[in-house]
Amino acid sequence: MRANGVALSVGAAMAGAALLLCGLALGEPRPDKFAIPGTDFQIPLGPSAASSAPPSPALVDAIGKWIAATIDLRPVSERPAFRFAPRAMLADLRYGRILAGAKAGAMTGYDPTRPAPDIVAFYDRSTKTIYLADDWSGNPVHLSVLVHEMVHHFQNVAGLRYPCPEAREHLAYLAQNKWLALFGSGLEAAFGLDRLTMLVKTNCIN
Ligand SMILES: [Zn+2]
């Protein structure tokens, strides 16, 4: 069974995750902008970062350039489409796609009677669309979610094949962690994803 989409689910830590800005001493004023390394694109920080608008083409291109320079993945020129949806709907979409693409009896690990997992983003490979939770904003932690899903878009457009869904996750989480490191954070600090959890999420062990 091969899922048609790739979802990112995290703990509740995301919403309130605090970020430390690299190289800042206590008492120094915090910068209100951050230039994405290797690009001249600046992302706003602080309260001005909040935005419910879809990521701009310039932001998507800058993040794509950063991803290609940071991890072993060739960039693609085709941009993904974006849609916003409530978190519960993201779970329905994600598992609906899996159910639609699964043969009878092939589903494991999904019980529709259980509460929806805390899915904050989802990449639909068939429509090349990144679905973001409707509380997504342009802050650095939320942008790390965009980085993660952009990696899946790159993988999809390039037609890369992986032995299991977890193997596809490896590069996505690697890029996301490197992005968070730009802000003095990481997957564990921002999302509560510890080393053992990451081992399970990124290796073909099932
Ligand atoms: Zn993923």
C-alpha cells in the first residue's frame, strides 16, 4: 500500500513553541527580519510575521533554493499549489486519500473511530498541493512545516521512489530540522519529536 499523500503530524508544542534567535545576547534588540541564507529574501519576525495568506511565490522560490542548497535534493521549477483547511479536515483528507488508494484489507494503523491526529500539513501528490492548517502563519516554526512539505513536493515532481513512506520522510525532517536550527531550535524543541520518535518516523522498520 502506498499512500497518495504525505502528512506532517506534531504535538501541541507547535503553537506555543518559543524560538531563540542565533547569536543574540540577552538585552539586545531582536531583529524584525531574517534573510533566508543563500537568497535575498527576508522573512518578517515577531508579530508582523503572522499571516494567514498563502506563501508568496517569492517565498516559495527562496525556500526552494535554500532546500536545494542545504540537502541532497535537486530543485524543481514547478511550484506547489496551496490550500488551507481546518486540522480535522486535513486528517480526513489525508486518510481519505489513503483509503481511496488502498486495497481492501491493506489499511493498518488507521481507526476512523479514534480522534483525528494533530496533523498540521499535508502534501497531496496527485494534485501537487500543500494543504496547511488554517492557523498556519509565516512564523519560523510554521515555515519549517512549509519546508517539510516543499521537500515532499520536490520528491514528487522529480519522481523519486522510496522503499517505504518513512524513507520519504527522512529528507523532509532533515531539512525541517536544519531550518529550525537557523533559529536556534530543532524538531525536539519545537515539536517534541525526540530521537527515538524520529528513528521510527524516518526508517523502514515496519
Ligand atoms: Zn512528511
